[in-house]
Amino acid sequence: MTEHFPILILLVPLFGALIVVLLGRERPEQCWVTSLVSLGISSIISLFTIIVVFSDKVQTIRYRMGGWEPEANGYEVGIELRVDILAALVVFAVTFVGFVNTIYSKTRAEAEVQGKVPFFYALIQLLIVGLCGIVMTNDAFNLYVLIEITSLTSYALIAMGNRRAVLSSFNYVIMGTIGASFYLLGVGYLYIKTGTLNIDDIRMVLGNDNLWEHQSIVVAFIFIMLGVWTKMAFFPLHGWLPNAYAYAPSMTGTFMAPLMTKVMVYVMIRVMLWLFGYEFVYSGQHVWKELIIWMSVLAIVAGSLLALARTDIKKMLTYLIVAEVGYMVGGAWLGNVTGQAGAFYHILSDAAMTFCLFIAASIIVLRVGDSRVNAFDNLFRKMPLTMIGFTVGALSMIGLPPTCGFFSKWYLISGGIEAGQWEYVCALIFSSLVNAIIFFRIFERAYFGKIAGVKEDLSPSDSDANPDTGIKEVPWSMLVPLFIASGFVLLLGIMNRTLFEWIQTALEVMNT
Amino acid sequence: MIEFSIIPLFTWLVSLLAVPAILLFRKRPDAREGITFLAAFLKLGMIFMMLPLIREGKILHFQFGEILPGIPIEFRVDGLGMLFALVASSLWILTTLYAVGYMRGLKEHDQTRFFACFAISLSATIGVAFAGNLLTLYIFYEILSLSTYPLVTHHGDKAARTGGRTYLSHLLGTSIAFVLPAMIYCYWKSGADINFTDGAFLDGKIGSSDGLIVLLAFTLGFAKSGLMPFHSWLPNAMVAPTPVSALLHAVAVVKVGVFCVLRVFTGVFGTDFLQKLDVGTVITYIAAFTIIVSSLIALTQDNLKRRLAFSTIGQLAYIVLGVSFLSSNGVTGSMMHIAMHAFGKITLFFCAGAIFVASGKKYISQMVGLGRQMPITMIAFLIGSLSIIGLPPFGGAWSKWYLFLGALDADQTAMAIVLVISSLLNIAYLLPIPVNALFRSPPQKGKKGSDAGIKEAPLACLIPLCITALAGLLFFLFPGLGFELAELITK
Amino acid sequence: MKVFGLVAVFVVGLLLLSATQDFPSWGNPRSAASDGEVSSFYIEKTEAVTKVPNMVTAVLADFRGYDTMFETVVIFIAGIGIIAVLRNFEGSDSSIDYDNDDNGAGLLARFTCSLILPFIQIFALYVVAHGHHSPGGGFQGGVMLGASYILLALAFGLSKAKRIFSERRTMIFAVVGIFIYVGWGVLCLLLGGEFLNYSVLDSILPGDAMMARSYSMLVVEIGVAFTVTAIMFSMYSNLSTRGRLSKGL
Amino acid sequence: MIWQFDIIILIFLVVAAIVSLRLKDLLGASMVFGIYSFLICLLWAEMGAVDVAFTEAAVGAGVSTVIMIATIFSTTRRSKD
Amino acid sequence: MDPIIANFIEENIVPKFNYWIYVILMMIGLYAMITKNNLIKKLIGMAIFQTAIILFYVSIGVKEDGGIPIISHHGPDHHQETEAHSEAGSENLKHNIIDKDKYANPLPHVLMLTAIVVGVSTLGLALAISQRIHKSFGTLEEDEILNKLRPGGHD
């Protein structure tokens, strides 16, 4: 049974989506239960997959669709799933965030997408199918199909928001199509030279025929990278992201912000190491290593500064995502295992902390009814539980121990030092400082209230009574996800050593 | 001789565990403060339990978890940590006593928050004192920054917020910008070993120019030590209530800063290795510059707490200066000065607070002739000042003496001269306050009426300041323990 | 913007063209892609292992059946995505105003349509069923079937078409199509093979493992056809009425 | 595979693409786009990709054009560029 | 004509004419996607862009004398095949008679079927989105939409 785990992870939410569409119109209340159950099962299976993969016998699950064995010379003729520890971790992150986000959606879905609840749940489950598929597939073209699945679902999900969301969804369609088509072009250029689509086989052919010098392979690499960067909103190509995530329905934003860009970062790491291989990507003759690290520095600095300039909370967070993408691209391009592992670890930790922050921000915007920073006034008194969750996420974003943000930054900086890329190290530090300013600005407001406020504004005694207005905590269905997310921020931080060792071992295999 | 012991953990935990209890009893102030005292005494008791072992030359050690490859959360008690923990925990009791008097005297708001944060800060301070590796040190350093922020901004008004902003931005900013990369660089350079256990871990693993940069990054990055140019948080943090200022300037925060610098010199590089690298002088000059400039600025301040703040900057620079001589005498002087300055400066702050509680006066110019109404406070202030200046028969004399010897050992005659000049400056900015208060009559007879009602501060304020003043005297007579602990480090 | 676009486009174009110089020339049967082991395998062995002469169908529905499953899912997503984005449930949803509706095109067009519609549909079914031997298959047949309903809607008005193919029915068709496809794969799973490994179905299908593959391809093509038919029509009906489903073009 | 045929269609393709993008009338543009789809479908049939050609005929020249026209009718027909 | 240019054309353009045209079509489509003001025009550009890539893939699969990728039992190999059949369906012989140069490479065709489907799905969804945009903003011109957003928005 265990060998079927990879496909089961995909099939369960797929069936969930079908059932939701079929039964949703008659029994809308069942949609939530169905998707909760399907995503719950899926995340349990993916948790077991981690265990299976990590047990000594199986390091990588290879699952051949349709049972097609490789042909005589060893080339795969079918499509293959390949799950190693990295894929298993990301898949778990995807399904689990999906599961927790479904809990969060319980009340919000009915409020924000009236009448279309079943479609929302169906789309979000299909999005999870797509993301998991992206992570696990070992076929370059299948990756394209799955990228398009995630794109289409996210276009639709974003366009379910207000009119700005619809507009940004259109921009996303244009950018996303360009990105995915570039990826497809790159795969075509690889195919014309190698004659195969399986990722492992392509690397093998590239090595055997020594095709690395060929112009078409270089162009293929450039286009695949451009495509992936567009989808992950790497700095100059980030234009579609902020509005899309900020104005989408809140439960869409909370799901997509932590995962979409991160999964694409995973794809980038995978393309770099699995598809093209270490020698090709980092070899000295290509100038792009330095160039891309400088680009990531630019992404980090620009993302942080743009975030600093925003007063809208969600917008600010989306620009922080742009900066974080810069972290990960830079880390992956440093050319040493520490940096790559740091980038990968940051995929997980960034997913956790972005999820945490987005849920908290959505709750606050919902309760206060204002999406600007002054929504935070006095919130520590009014919504202490929400603010605790927010604080955990924010500290992680700044990079203070023992949250996971600190450790991912640690590994990334270690990688930067090891590679001697001081500009990257400086950019990381700079971004941490800017994040500190951004979040402490918020904390100050949340703690003390309005700027003009004086001592008398605060409640005079130690009483915990809410001083004013009806701003109260939200129902458990929104607080529980927040606490799960912030719990994961801490858990990933505490477990970082174990995780990092797994990641490092898996990546070292790829770098040889 | 390293010995496993669980006491360091409990010493750290005890004030942390007090926090939920404090929050639980938020409605009953007496129980709440009882818990604070209980925790404080328990802590001191545990430290005294460890003291004999440390004096035998043992190193107590406890570790759990492994947060990064090769780096656990590690507690390790040696002479330096012991000295610091001893000072911090004994002063915690006094500060708590004083805080109770002060807070109740002024009927401050949010006392629960105050005491809870206080307990967290002390826990973090002990964490720093006992930290067995650089990362543990860093973590507790950051926790201390964050947990003292609510204390600094306790009043919540605009000035407090500005002060708090400066405070946090300096401390957090420097630690992220300098210490973190330096630490990661060390981690990488030393092959994943940043434990203090086996002597200085960077010994012989780093070149001269790298070493200078790392050393500078650490020394400036631990901005709690108040070295220029990252000193301005200190005067700004003066908006805090006085017990907090006492905590910041005498016990927890600033001492953590210099303690970290001491650790960097002795535990990260090792003084011998630094001598080989020949990079200590840069720090020496920064420290000397800080001493002179801060003393000069202190002279111009009229707000008592601000003047004391600049005085603190100068005194802290002594400690850094002493250790930067890289001689055993210098390090001994530095360690002694941690303790001596702690007791001296806390006396001064207690006095400043007592004056504020009793008379509401903040400015030095208002305090002329105050000694008549508040003789005990002013005499304690005088003792504290003398101890800080370093005149016998007060404890400060020992540390100054050893610093001086250290300067001569290192052939830094110029620094010896700096020490002399700065001592003169100390006299100039500290001594006039008690002297004017005690021996001059109030200038304006007409306004005497307003001073008439002034009495000594409440007993809870008065007792601690007497004790600390007395301690300054006792340290001169019985300095043995301090030397003993210092010897454990310098040998 | 225009200049920037022009520059970007030219850079992209030049990059792509620069790579064509080391492509094998067009139509060269010895190029890596055409001569590689994988495509040779498909050309030479397909009929032997699947009994299907149309390699494209075989590769589509069997070797790369997993891709095709997601292709169907893509269509499905487009269908429900359009509904999610555009559908306006506020209007009279269930009770379509049949009387006051548009009546489609003119008489001649309606006559012609009624004449050719059955042929279109029969041809579409043929395309679905005969995909093993001739160009075509589930997707093409499904599109044609969907197009026949679109034609119906154009000629006789949307309401007429909706009477045959209501929204509810569309959704059921779409779901059932994917369900057939995925369920068939799961059936393989339950019988002990990998997902979509049709050869294990020989225990329940007549013939040997190769014939089982051949039959299974037909089954999944039918599944695809279901979904595509339904979604094509749903796409048209939503887009032509701005999501109200009340009045067609 | 007849290369003369190939080249002629390719050139027509480019023309059709440009025309469909330059027309200010969106209805006309989508009609020309239908022509473009049909041409490219011819090209593929000629290249031996019958399945692809069949699909493109049904989808590109058929459904795509129809839904595009449906959209144009329910929005606006004029375009500034 | 300059011999170098003539040589270049002979070597790089004539045998790769398909690739040149696909790049040109792709450039046209991309340019329209980036610079066109009308949303429908952008989508037409997008469709052109995608078909150009499909053209590229199909061109990969072409063989000079390859026919459609459907195995023919009535073609020139007919006689051999019947012989093969008579030998009790011997697998090996049966394989040998299929000349792979006679058939176009089927794999790119399969891939492009999927790509066409993806293209039409994207187009449909994008059209739905642009209808929503038209409903909210009353126009499909990008500059007018941005103008409408400007006064109210804080973006």
C-alpha cells in the first residue's frame, strides 16, 4: 500500500472536488465537511509518506503511472512520480496548509463568496492537487500541465474577489500564461536536443552527450528559469502578485500566499539540480550566478522597501513575500549545499509564517473593518489571542529565535558567507532590519494605540476589560488555524536541526 | 573540570516560572509581589549553592536540545558568569523591594505587566550569564531586549514611545546587523563549534583582518554595552520608571552588554590569541573615546537621570577598556568593575528615584540643599558617587586600580592618562550633586515653602539604597570573592 | 511601455532564434527528438503492446494517461472557474423564463441546423469511438458534441438547449466524465496495479492484457468526451449570457 | 509534407496574426483569428499532426472563436487599438 | 547578395523556416500581450502566442518522409506485414517491419493536444474575467480602467 501513497495524496482531494461540485448546490453545508475530510486524509497520507520516505529502506519513492517500465535502454516511456524527502516535506506543507485553511474557511467562505461555496471548495482542492502534483512529478511536461492547473484555479479563485481582484486576476492570467509558456518553450528546447521528457533522463542525456555547451540548452535553461520566476514573482516579474493576494477573498489569500510562490521555488531548485544538474548551473563559464544573486539582492531590498512604504496590511505582507522570494532564489543560487538547504528550509518556514501572518491579518481586517495599519490600534487589549499569533509570525519574519525565521536566515547567511557573497548577506540583514521596523511599528500601535494617545487613554488599572467598542475575538474556526500556524512557526524552529539534516542529505546527493 | 549540574537550569527557570504565577495573581498585589520575592530569594539561594563549587574551580554544565547542528541550548557556569549572576540576582531582590515601594508610592498603572516583564528580564539575564555557547547567549540577549521594551515604555506616552523606539531599534538593530552575521561567520569559520566549553573557539582559526572585523562587529553589535556610536539608546531609555532605570543601568541590560563583550574577548577569541592578532587597540581607542566624550556630555546634563545615564556610558567603557588591554590585570579590573559599578550605580539610581518619589524633582539644579530634608538618601548618594569615582575606602577603588595596572601592563601609558583624566571628570560631574545638597542651603528662600513638606522616601525605597551603599563600603574591605572569581577566568 | 515591450520581445525572439542554429534542420528524421529511444519506442512498440494503431491515442490515453487525466481536469477547472467567476445566481436561477426568451436565429438557419445536428452528433460519437484507428478521440469528439449543443443554442435559443442540457445536468456530466477516468484508474489500483495500469484489468475484461489496454483507452476517452462536451457547452452558455443563463446571443 | 505549401501557409499565418491584432473592430479581429486558427490547422494537417489539426479545428477555429464572439457581444465591439 | 548572408540564409533560415516563423508569431503574440491596451486584444495575442509554441512543438515531430502517426495496414509494408502475421504473431518480426522514419513523432502531438486544451481553458477563463471587468468598470481598455481606479484607490 505504501507505494501508492503519492498518487493517493492526489486522488483524495480530486475526488473531494468532484463530490463537492456534484453535491454542493443541494447541500452547501456539506462542502466544508467534505473538503475538510479529503484534505485531512490527504495530509495524513502525506505525513505517512514522510515517514515512509525517511525510513531506511526507501529513500525515494518512484511511482510509474500505468505501470510502464522503462524501455530497453532505460528511458522512461510513461510518467513517473518521484517522491524524496524534500518532495514529501513540501507535499505535507501543501496538504496541511490546505487542511488548516479549510478550517479557517468555515465561516468566511459563506460570507465572501455567497452562492459559490461549492465552487470555491472544489477549486481550492484542485489547486492543492495541482500543487502536490507539481512537487511530485518527474516529468517535465507533466509539470507544465500541473502548473497550468494551479494557474487556472488561482485565476478563478482570485477573480472571486472584488473588482480590483478581478483586474489583478486578469494581469495574473497574462503574466502566468507568459511564464508557463516560457517554461513550455524551455522544455521544448530540451526535448529537441534530448528526445525525452523525464527529468532524470534529460539530465542523463545532457551529461552523456555533453550537451551543456549548446546554445539551445542554455536558452532552454534561461526560458525555464524565466517562466518559473514569473510564476514565483521574482522581483522585476512580481507585478501581478500584490494586488492579487491582497484583494482576493481572504481564505484564498491565506492559502495562496504561503504556498504558490514557495512551490514554484521548489520547482526552481528541482529544475536547477535535478533537470540541469550542478555542473551546468553553477559552472564557471556562465556568468549568470553572480547576476542572479545580484538580482535576488535587488528583490530583497526592493521588496522590503516597498513593504515599508505600504500602509495596507495585506499589501505590505505581499511585498514581504516578494522579498522572501528573493531570499530563496539567492539561497538556491549560492552554489553550496548550505545555501540550497537554507532556501529549501525557508520554503517550509516561510510557508508557516506567511500563513500565520495572513490569517492574523485577515482576522484583523475582518474584525476592525479597516485594512490600514491603524487597524492595529490597541489590538493587544482588544484581541489578545489574535495578536499573539500575529506576534509569533512577525517575530519569525524579523528573524528572532526561536522561531523558524531565525534559523532559515541563519542557514541562508551561512550559505552566503560560505560562498563569499557578501552582498547577499548584507541584503538579508538589511531586510531583517526593515522587517523589524515594519513590525515594531505595528506592535507599537497595537500596544499603545494611537500616536496622539497619552497616558490617560490607557485603561488605568490592571483590569483586562476591553476599553472600547465591540471589537472581539473571532470564532474558534479562525483562531484555531492561526494557532496551528503559529505553533508550526515555533515547531519548525525547534525541529530545524533534524529537518536541516534531512534536507542537506537529500541535496548532497543531487550535488554530486 | 566540568561537572554536570541541573542547578543552572533551575536558576534560569525560577524567575521564568514566576511569570505565570505573577499573571495569575494580578488581582492581588501582595501575593503577586510575594511571588516575585520568593523567586528572587530562591534564585539567590541557588546561586549560593553553586558558589562553593565554582570557587573550587569547577565548571557547572547543563545542556538540552540541539538547536543547530552541534549547538545545544547550553548552560555553563564559570567564574565570570558566577560573578555576574551573583550581582544580578542579589540586586534583583533589592530592586524588587525598591520597585514595590516606588510603584506603590506613585500608584503606577499596569503593575502586573511591570513585574512580569521584570521577571522575564532577570531570567534572560541569568540565561546570558550562564550561556554556554554563542547562540544561547544571543537568544537570551534578544529576549532581554524584547522583554525590557515594555518596561522602558511603561508610561505609554509620547516620550516613552520615542524612547522605546530608540531603545529597541538600537539594540535589536545592532544585534541583527552585526552580531548575527558575525556569529554565523564564527560558526562557519570554527567548523560548527561556537561553544565556550573548550576555551576560546576561534583561537587560531581566523586571520588578522577578518578577526578585527568580527571583533568590531561583536563589540559594537552588543550595543547594550553602550559604546559609542551606538550609545544613544541609553539616555533615551531614561523615560522609564526609576526601578527600570536601575535595572537597565546597573543590573541587567548594560551589564549584559559588557558581559557579552567580555565573553567575546575571553571565550570567543581568547586574550592570548587577540594579542597575537594585535587587534585589541582599536577597541581600546573606541572605549577611551567613549569614556572621555560621555564624561564631558554628562557634565552638561541637568536632568539627574540623564547625567547618570551618560556616566553609565563612561563606566561601561571602562570595562571594555580594561578587557581590551588583554592582560590579566585588565580583565580582573573589568570583572571587578562590573560588580562595583553595579552596586555604585544602582545606589545612585535608587537615590534619584527616591528623590523623585519624595519630592518630584528631576533636575540637579533643583536639588541644592535637599540634603536637609533627605539626609539618608543624600549620604547614600555621596557614597555611591565616591565608589563610582573610585576613591578608597569604597569598592570602586579596587577596580580602578586594576584597570590602571592593566593599562600599564599593556604599555598603554596614554590610556593610563585617560583613566586619570576621566576620574577627574567623574568627580566633576558626580560629586557636586551630593555636596550641594548636603552642604549648601536652598538658594531661594521664597520658594522654601514648597520644599518644606518633603520627607524621606518610603521605607521600601530607603532600605535598598542603604544596603547597596553599604555594600560599596564592604566591597572595599572584602574584595576576595571577586578576585577569586576573576582569577578563574584569567589564569 | 510600447518601447519596453518591443525591446523585451526582441530580446526574447533573438534568444530563441540564436538557439535554432544548433537545432537539427526541419524534418530531419535523425534529430534527437525524432530518433530518440522514447519516440522510437512509441512508434515501434505501441501497436504491439496496446493493439491500438493510432499512436497518438495510445500515447495520450495510456503511456501519458496521467497527463490526459489532468488535461481533463484542466477543462473541468475552466468550466467551474467560469461559473465561479461569472455566474450570477441572483437572477431567476431555476425557473428560466421560457416564454419571454430569445428564439434564436431565423427560420432557414433553424431548419438547416435541425437537419445537420443529428449528423454532427453521430459523427462526434464516431470520432470518440474510433479514436483508436483514426484521428480523433474523446477530446475532439467531445468538443464536437459540445459544439453541436452550442449550435442548437445559437439556432433555437439558449433556453431550448438548456431544456436538454440544463446547468445541473452539465455539472453532472462534467463530474461523471472525470469520475469515469479517475475511477478507471482507481480500479486498476484496486486490482493491484499502479494507477492507470490498464493491463491488470484483463481479469475483468475480455481478452489479454493488451486488449485490456485497448478497451480501457476507449473507456477513458468516453470519460473525457463527457467532461469536454459538458464544459464546452457550459462555457458557451455562461460567456454568452454574462453568467445569467437566461438569454443567449 | 510539401514544403512550398508549408511556406505559403506560414506567410499567410503571419499576415493573419498581424491583421487580427491591428483591426479595431473586435468582431473582425476574432474572425481573422478564426482564419488564423484554421490556417494553422491546415499547416499541422500538412505536417502529419492530424490529431492536433483536428483538435485545433474544433477548438481554435470553432469553440475559441465562438466564445470570443460571445464575449464581444456581451461586452463591447470597439477597441482603441 | 553577399555570400556570407546567402550562406547564412541557406544554412539557418531555409532548413529551419518553421522555427523562424514560430519565433516571429511568438513575438507578435508576446508584443500584443505586453503592449495592447484592449483586454480582448491581449487575449488574442495570448492565443497567437500559445499556437506559436504549439507550432514549434509540432515542427519538432516532423520527419521528411514521415506520414501521420497512425500505423497503416494498407501501406507499402502491407505484404511484409501479412507475412509477419502468418508467423503466428511473432513479436520481434512484427516490430521490425515498422519503419520509424515513415511515421511522424507522435509524442509532440500528444503534448500539444494537452497544450491546446490548456489554451482554450485559459482563454475561456480569461474571457469570463474580462466580462467581469467590463461589468465592474464598463470598459475593456486598460488605461480607462486604471483611470477609474485612481481617484478612489490608495494604490
